[in-house]
Amino acid sequence: MDLKNSTVLITGGTSGIGLELVKQLTEKGAQIIITGRRLEALNETKKQFSNIHTFQSDAGSPEDTRRLFEEVTRQFPDLNIIINNAGEMRLIDMLDSSKSLENLMREIDINLSGTIRMVHQFLPHLMEKQSAAIVNVSSAIAFLAYSSAPVYSASKAGVHAFTMALRLQLKGTNVKVLEFIPPGVNTNLQNEWILQPNPRQMMDADKVVQVAIKGLEKDTLEIMPVLVKIIRFLGHIIPKALMNFGHREFQRFRQLNNQLKT
């Protein structure tokens, strides 16, 4: 993939993996467009990278996605790569009835439905380009459900399945379909968690995105760090043992969550 001469739209580009993608793709010479929900965060990112273009847009909103498509394709007709990176991850106890159903479904709306909506809106435009790509960001949790984050697990498993099916449908066209599969990453995604992850079990965003950039340049269909390859392999051999290991964290999370309510 020729990144230098590409125009790239990154959803959720103001923090974490998205922000690091902005940094490293800018260094490659790509023209960058980003989205984010918070105008303040978009402005701060613009201060860091003056050459990028920003659009306030919520990946969980169908209306925002339609508006984004109209504005971006009008202003940037050469757009040829979209990276569906916007996402949310929360620790959720399904026995906790304090959350409304609408609140509970947020990760599905943003992570999975948001990805599908972006593809639906932008695919006709991408099909007109000589060379184009859709990059969907899933997670190692797509291969091994994490009991502390059941809705997030479902959303990323859905993104993985959708990406595989989409790739088959677009086989032989000018639109490549790639999946970037990060492990746990030290980002602000976990800032509001009452149980913080062990940073030694996580990767730094710059290292993860270095793997992503190399994969994009080589048109690797499933881009994943070595850690994810190991998780995926062990998930086939000892899935129950791995899930039970992760489930220990859920027990601590439930205890902390219950203490906060008393």
C-alpha cells in the first residue's frame, strides 16, 4: 500500500492507537483526516499535527456518519483509505442492573455498528478509486472472550467476523480489506476503569502502531503483533485455561464494583 500518496480517514483519531496512527502516518507523508466526538480533543490534536484535517463525529451515530461521508468526500475526493478505529471498552457486570439497555449497548453501537455504517457509507466512493483499502481495528479479545468486558468482547468478535466476510465479498476488486488486531494497549481507554490493568501485560501504542504501519505497507490481511499470534495459538489449544485466567480479574472487578455501591 502506498501510504505516502494516500488520503486516510481515521475514526477516533484523538487518543490512543488513533493518535499514534496520526503521528506515524503523518511521518509517512499521508494526508490525514480524523474524527472524534469531543471538539476540544480534536483541537488539541490539530495543535500537535497542523497538517491534519478534523471532523467532529460520533461513530455511534448514523446521522453523524452520513454527514461525515458527505463532507469528507466533497472536500477530499481523493480519499482512498478508511481506518475504522473508534472504539470504547468498559468493564461490565451483567448482574449490575444500574445501566439502561441503551447504555449497555454503547460498545455495539460504536465498535461494531459504527464500523459497518462506515463501510456502508464509504464503500461506493472507495470502489471508484484505482487503489483503496478498508482497515478495521478489532482486538485479540475477538479470539478469546474477556469476561470483565462481555459487550466489548462481542463487539470485537463481530468486527472480526464482518471483516472476514467483507474481504471475501470484495475479493478481486480494487478495495483491500485489512484487519488490525492489537492486544491490550496502554491508552486512555482504561482511564475510568475501577480495576486498572497490569501495564506489564500491555503494549505501548507506538510499538503496536509500528506493527500496523508495516502491515499496511505490505498489504497484510490480518495485522497482529507477536503477542496476539501467541494468544490466538493458545486460544486454540487451551481456551478454557486462558479464559479462566482472565476471569480472575472479573472477580476482583465485581468485588470493587459492589464495594462502591455500599
